[in-house]
Amino acid sequence: MNIGKSILKMLKDEITDVEYNRYIKQLEYCTESSRSDLVCFKAPNPLIANWIKNRYAEKISTLFELKTGIKPAVTIELKNSKKQAGKNTTVSTSSNDSAKQSLLNPSYTFENFVAGSSNQFAYTAAKNVSEKPADIYNPLFIYGGVGLGKTHLMQSVGNVLQKHGKNVIYTSVEQFLNDFTRNMRNHTMERFKDKYRKCDVLLIDDVQFLSNKIQTQEEFFHTFEALRNEKKQIILTADKHPKQIAGLEERLRSRFEWGLVADIQPPELETKIAIIKKKCEINGVHLDNEVVNYIATIIDSNAREIEGILSKLHAYSQLMHQQITTEFAKNVLKDQLREKHDTININQIMTNVSKELNVKPSEIRSKNRSRNIVYARRVAIYLARELTPMSMPQLAQYFGMKDHTAISHTMRKINQLLNEDENFKVKIKELSNKITTAPALK
């Protein structure tokens, strides 16, 4: 058994059988392209390649380190494809030395990033840095939840600057810590400093994991100072604002805020739809608008889910020789959806509707006839009728209406809107999904 197969067998013990059989089992270890510091696997299509790169490349690299003592870069290439300049046939590094060090994902580009109101500020800041590195916004600190595009934006800057001949280093705090510990142990700190202090651009992911690591923070501080004094660009990401990272030295916290701090919020519905369409375009998956809208309503704020969903739909479609329709998608993705609560609480509906439409719950239940409040009231009534066992008379009493005929009238109005306005239909579906998958309110 070659070492590649041995590593995949080790990985099998750490993941579910479903994910192993669906994704990892389809990898082939490429002996002729692999060496101690760079290992290559081949995948059957871009979806599986991207999925494995995003989910398991770091884990595969760590398993190689456990087996050989060397932590290599991991490339995922496509089977039966020739490497061509400018083509997205690999999902990892190119062959030059700086690329090997940086581990940039070539698919992370500004062209592939979908900007919307939730991420526009961070996107614009990153674009400006790619055009004028170390001139403005140094450091650039991007923060937000998991799967919202922080790493994509950061690596987009790296890919632009690397093409301009800059020496770009991309790493995570975990890898920085591992490198620091290994070089300290081996008395090779000069090699460590050469790597991290002599680059043109340093990209560091997940700096929240510096928390309470005093010795690593000390080294990180000196690295930061050396680069900034030499007018080298630094970009950092974290899951929270620097002020909210506990266990972080004040001198580091203050330096993280020296340049620009930009946040990324969860994508709104329109941006999720645009992201899905962009992913389909990149990966050659054809979905009609109805299926795209359905996927947008069932995913949470984590846009990273989209890769997995598209990969799953594509695989099932090929295996079953079926077109991807909405009904097909619902059947395939049913395990993606959390079960509904047996009884949805009316207060849960009111809380979500008021938050989504920026109207107070008390206003929804009032006699106010303002257009936005009437709209919110109708949405709340419709969702309450659809998601709770409340009868029309009970709803009329709750909303302070004369009798059940008023509720019936509201339902007709909403159903008319659902039939005539596709955007409204999608928004109602998304709101319904938020309510049915959120923790129940007392």
C-alpha cells in the first residue's frame, strides 16, 4: 500500500462512512507528482476537489506529518486534465517556491467572490489593499462567522499580489504555532524568521486562537513589528473583533486595530442566491431558478454549505440519471434540514417577523394601518396559520381582529402575493425555514 492510500485509510477512521464513500474514496494518490513537501491527489470533478480542499486538506497534511515528520502542502488536481496556465485544474498551489509556501487556493479570487450589502465594506477594503499593498489599511483585520468569506477575501488579495511577483505567505495561527514550536525545538529559529519576516505579504487566518498562548503571542508581536516597519502588508482574520478576543495581549490588540477592522455579516437572501449561481457557474452545475431559490432558503448563514449541497446534488443526479428539479433537491437534501418542532410557538413567529421586517411585535398586534405594519401583520398571520395548530378564530383573537373572516381575508391576500411575486415567495420560505430550525421559545 502506498503512503497516499495509507493516509486516506487513517482519515477514514476519523470521519463518517458517508463522507468517506462520497468524497474521500474517489481520490487517487498521484505518486509521480508527490514528494516529501508536496503531495498530490486527483479527484473526478471540481466539486469534489473543492469540497476536499476546504474540508480535509489541512487534516490530510497533518496525517502526513504524523506519518513522516514533514507537513506537506496538499494539492487536489482533476483526473484526466492537463495543467494549463490560467485554468482552474488544481485546487491548491502552483509550482513556484513562493506559491508552495503560501498555499493559496487559486479559485479564491475577487471575480469569484459575490459582494452584497453584508460584505461590501470588507470586499472594498480588500480590493484597495490588493491595489495599494502596505499603503493603506495595514494591517487589514477581517472578522465574521464561519463560512462567510473571510479566507476567500484574504486569499484573493494574496493571489493578486502573488501574480505581481510578491512573496506571499498564507497560514493559520495553528500552523504558525506548529512552525514556531518545531523550530524552537530544533534550534532553527533563523529559518522560522526568514520565512515569516522576509515575505512581502503575510496572511494569517483565525488569530483568535492566539488567545492565552503567551510565548506564541510574543513571537507574533515581533513578527508583526518587523513586517510593518518594513512596510509589508499584513492581513488577519478572526471570528470576532480584536476587542472581543479574550486572552490577547493589549499591545497586540491595539496593533490589530492600527489599520482597518472590517466585518462580514451573514449574507441576506439576495446575496445567497447570487453566491449559489456563481458556484454553479464555476463548477458547471446547471440549476433552474426555482431550485436555486429553494437552496437559498434552506441554508443557514454559512455560505460554505453551498459547495457540499451542489456536490451532493450533482453526484446524486449523475448516479440516478435524473435532472435536478425542486422535488429531486428536496428529496436528496432532506437530511440537511433539521426537523421541525412538533409545535411552533406563536411568540417565535412574532419575534422572527418583527426582527426581519423591523416592526415591533406590539405594533403587529395593534390596530395600526400603516403599510409596513399591515404587511408584517399579514406575514405573521400567514406563518402562524401554516406553522402552528392555531385555528382561524384563535388567530383572530390573538391579533385583535373581529372574527375568523378577517383571518381568511388575510390568507387570500398573502396567497395571491405568493402566486404573483416570486421574490416574496422566496422570502416567506426563508423566514419559515428560520422559524422551524431555530430553538423553540417559551
